[in-house]
Amino acid sequence: MRSILVVNPKGGCGKTTIATNLATYYAVWNTSVALVDLDPQESTLQWLKVRPKSEPAIQGFNGLKGTIRPAEGTERIIYDAPARTDNVKLAKLIKMVDVVIIPVLPSAIDMRASARFVAEIVSKVKKNNSKALFGVVANRAQRHYKSYEVLQRFLRTLDIPTVGTLRNSQNYVKAADTGIGIFEMPLSEVGVDMREWTPLIHWLEGKSEEK
């Protein structure tokens, strides 16, 4: 079982959006997947509550209550981390998973917060021989905006690869409201969004598989 943590101490950067849509990708491709909500706001669990029963099953767990026991044969487990988590807890979370995805928004506040996070937490965990793979996702990015160019320059300064870029799409809003993912929506509506996920999926499945 491979474990994936979506984390950034800055709130509102799209952690839940990435976690839930990634879970639907695996579910659509018949990969047994579990979502663990570590946020007191329970956004991921609320999304699962409105998820149509007609869609592929995704296991859900409240990571703040009780023991997490994925079903036998679970192949992927995705942790949706909360914002404003202290450094000690963040370091422990990172050390317990195989892959870490860090969403970053194209705003000065978000970039500064992400830079501190990488400098204070991620670099130290990596230095201590963490086996986890780290990747940054540029989230809600508009390629034709100047802010996208600024974000790209910033991401090149980090000691972590940028493994995906996702646009600011209303399809994610619709998915959040209806308990589905873009991989479960009509291709005619989400073709562009699905193609943007290809580099991230390839990175996850090409580099994070057990040897």
C-alpha cells in the first residue's frame, strides 16, 4: 500500500481538491483507495457524504478519531492534511508516508508560506534520510497571467521538483459540490483538466511504486 500526503500549512491552497480528485482517479481505475481526513473542518469527509453511491467506492476515515483500518487489499491511502499544523506534527506526518504533494498558489502570501514550510520542515525531514518523495503542484494557475510566471520562477528556487500544474477551473467547484471528481465527469467538459493531471499521475505512479 502506498501512502500519499497532501500538505501545506497555508490554508486555502487546494489540498482537499487535490486529495479528493486523486482518490477518484484511483477509484475509476479500479485501484482500492482510502481517504484520511486530518482536518477538524472535515471537508474531505463532507465530500464523501454527498458522493453518489453509483460512483466507485472510496473509503473514508476521520484521522483525528479512532484507528485507521483500511480494507484488506487497499492499494493507495491519501491523507488530507489540515492548515495551521505545528512543525512537530507536520514533520511526523511527512515521515509516515511514501509521497508528499505540496500545492502552491500563485500569490505572494502563499509563496512565502510555502518557502518557509520547505525551508523549516521539508528540508530537515529530507536531510534526516526520509524515504518520502516530494513534489510541488502549482495550483489554480492561469498560464496567461503574470502571476503564473512569478509562481514558476519561485518554484524553480525550491529544492523540490514541480510535478504538475492545475488551472483555476469551475469543474473543481462542481466536483466539490457533488461528491465526484473530474475523472468521473463527461470528457467533453473536463478534457483540459484531465490532461493537466497527466504529469502528476505519471510522477506518482512512475516514481512511487515499490521496487
